[in-house]
Amino acid sequence: SQTIHQWPATLVQPVGSPLSLECTVEGTSNPNLYWYRQAAGRGLQLLFYSVGIGQISSEVPQNLSASRPQDRQFILSSKKLLLSDSGFYLCAGKFEGTEQFFGPGTRLTVL
Amino acid sequence: GEDVEQSLFLSVREGDSSVINCTYTDSSSTYLYWYKQEPGAGLQLLTYIFSNMDMKQDQRLTVLLNKKDKHLSLRIADTQTGDSAIYFCAESPNTGGFKTIFGAGTRLFVKA
């Protein structure tokens, strides 16, 4: 079965501080992995996706970056957080089927 | 371009049927999905329909697809308070096999 793990569940960070959100997956190998952001009361914005180790595609220019150091690990980072980076961050994976499986999310508040 | 649109809110009484509507633009989409998001949680796949189908039923859920009008709907029969959540419509366009395009989500309120 496919399972997406994310941590931490909640995070409060000051403006200008760094960020590292981790996502690990269980399931078949070589999944497509995704990072989404959901602003309060809004839909999903695709930030990054990865089709393999070291392969990252960015969907929107921004203050964030992503890395995939291992097949089942996907990391979202920032060197200096902005207030506008606040939101609910979701990691997702696509395995053998066409549907995406989602993690529980990380709620980030930047103060 | 690829776009998925949904109404933002729907309010129903417990026991009534809920119908959540969605329109999409990419006629090449192979699969269309409905996801459910409960407060503070990730998205959970509820059901999906293949583009060569008109209807799919799964217990209290009925999905209708009108491919000509690019219209997808989700009907929840006998709606319960536990059905209160955000429902996302999504499509997988053939043009971009890696991506799934999500709507903004419809927030369903169920009144007791």
C-alpha cells in the first residue's frame, strides 16, 4: 500500500529563518512526488514535482526549493522565509496508478 | 490551458442529497477524480471515473460525467454531518502525464 509521511505537522517560524519540510513515502519504487501549497480557504497550488532522484521541476518562481536525495524522500526548503510562505503544505505521490496519494500536511505559520 | 472550476460553497440538510459540480477544460483528460479533505488533514481519494464512462456509483456516491460539456458531478446520497469537508475535483490531462490539475475545492456544510 502507498503511504505518505510528512513532518512536522505544525511549524511556527520567524520571517527570515530557514525551512526544511520532509516527506517520505512507502510503496512501489520510483514514484512521482509532488509538493503543493494550500493557502487558507483556497485550492492547491503545485510547487514542485519530481519524477526521479535528483530530478526537480519547479512550477512557480518563488522563495522555495525542493530536493530529492533518495527515491522515497522529498524535501521542501527555504533559506529565508517570507510572511507569504505561510500555508498548508502537502506532499503527494503517484505510484503505479494514475491517482495521487497525499500526506497529512504541514501547517506553516511565518510570523 | 488546463483549468478546473468548482463552486466554493454548498450547504445541505442532513439526510438530503448533495450535488457538487465541476467543469474542466482539457478534453484529453483520461481520468477525473473526486478528493475529500477534512479539516487540517491531507486529501483522500474518494472516487474516480475513466473518461469513457458516463456514470460510476459507489455506495452513497454517484459520479456523472458529461464529456461533451466537460462537466463532472458528485452526488452524495443521505448526506451526513461527517460528510462536511472540502471536495476537490481533479483531472489528469493526457498532455501532462505527471500532473493532476485540481479545482479550488467546494466546501460542503451539512446542517443537522
